[in-house]
Amino acid sequence: MAHPGKAPSLEVLGYNYWKTRMKAYLLSQGSEIWDITQNAAYVIPEQRTTPLQVDQYNANNKAVNMLFAAVGDAEFQRVYHLTTAREIWTTLADHHEGTAQVKARLFQTHRREYENFTQKPGESVAEMFDHFQSIFNKLRANKSLTDHLPTDHEQALKLLHTLDPKVWETTASAIVEGSSYDTLTLAQLHSKLKASEVDKQLRSTPQGGGSKSLALASAEGACANPSDSFALSSVSLLSISEEQLDTLGDEDLCLFNNRVRCVYDRWMAKKHGSKPGCFECGDPGHFVADCPKQNAYYMKGNGSGTHDSGGFHKQNDYKRRPRKGS
């Protein structure tokens, strides 16, 4: 048999969490060990003459040892004199959970808390479900044998109909009208609400493509209306990475290039005191980036097909036609 490992600590975990963990721990050591812990009729016999008496005696000794190992000094003082696992388990439960009357009062208190549950303002889906589960766990911990606990489906419907309509009206309506409404579980509800929450975050938060779109729109706007000044750093043009540019389609990349060149041509025209117009053919109304004849002027004399994307070329490398009117 494998080593049982260390028993969960009551001091570290707190009683409600420890109770569940300790039950699982005792069961993992054998069903007879957990059974003897719950056997109210068991009394240690003076003589152990039958196999059943021997087995129960051994199981009780193991359970008592595990329970003693799981409690701290303060708890040990309450139970050290007890001889059966059942007595130790019940004493700890009565101390931390109270008597049956106390538990009945607590059950009603947590029942009202469950019935009045609503989503808190600004509470995320995960926080809301944690809050809801915490209340239900307290309800279950104080349940008597005659008390009724809501089923998983009933919990899902309770949670669904307490959502803030201003936030979840569309999502909640879709779930109510969906085919799975009659069998809706908490796990399904959590999945649907989480997906809706993520979608809302994606719509409200600029993603990787947001910088590209902003850069393109800003460059386009600056070309269309040069009187509107802007800073490159404010539109993220300088922060665009090569990886982001690689994700642009051919159309978007050409648009980006043409708009930047358009802005550059305006700046050069202003710098040299010339009228805005095409620096290749001289025609007004368009710039070199949009010149229908630009291929003829950008081609080198030797027909190599290379061109300069800047718009201003060395006289020795390019044959340029004189501007009209000069």
C-alpha cells in the first residue's frame, strides 16, 4: 500500500474546507476507515473475538490516528480523551458548526442570502460565480436531512434571472430563448456568459490591428487636410513593428505607402516654395504617389525597372521631364 501522505491540517484550511478534504483523505485510506468514523453505534469491545470486531478495531485506530494528526494543539485539547473516530468527528463538527438548532438557523440565514443574490456592480463573471458558489457552499454545510437544496439546473436559472439586465439583456434573452434553457447547467451558463464577456472586451479594447488602422486613418486624414497638425508618436506610426506591417494586405500596404508619400510631397513642396502638384509630370490636382505617369518617370534610363520611393531623384540617375509652365 502506498504511503497515505500527510493529513490535511484543520488549522491551515479552516473547518469547512478541512471537513471535505478530510473525508476524501479518510476514504482514500479505505472505505472501512470512513465508515467507522460515521458509525454512531460503534463501541470498542473489551474482547475482540470475531474477524469483524478485529477489522473495526483496526479501522478505528487508524481513523483516530489520522484525525489526531490533522488537528492543532487547541483542537487536540478538545478531543484527546476520546477513543472512537466517531466521537472525535462529531465533537469537532459540533464545535465549528454548532448544534442542530444552530445549523437550522444558519441554513435559513444562508437560504435568504441565496434567494436575494444579485450580481454586484462591476463584478466579473468569475467573481460573480465565486460569490454565488460561496453562498451555496454555506447553505449545503448547514443542511439537515430534511432540508432541500436547489439542483444544478435550479441554481443556473436562479443565477440567470438575477443578472443585471442593462449588462446582460441580449445574452440572457438568447439563453432563455435557446433550446438548452430547460436543461441549462451552471457550467453551461458560465461558459456562455464568459464568452459574451470576452466578446465585449474585444469590442471595447483596441487589438493589434487597432494601431495599424489608426496609423492608416491618420496618414489619410493628414493628406486630405494638411492644416490638421498631428504628432507621429500620437498615432503610433513610429511604433509599428515589421511583424504588424507583414500582416497588412497588399491593398492596405499600398494605401499606407501612398499616404505617407503624399504627406512627404506636400512637405517638400512647402519647403521649396512651389505649388502643390505632381513632382514628376507637374500637373496640379494630384501628387507623385498618385501620378498615372509615374512609372515612366521612375524608370531608370537603362530600363532596369528600379525606382526611388522617396519622390525626389538624383539627376544623374533618372531622366525627368520638365514641369509644365517652367
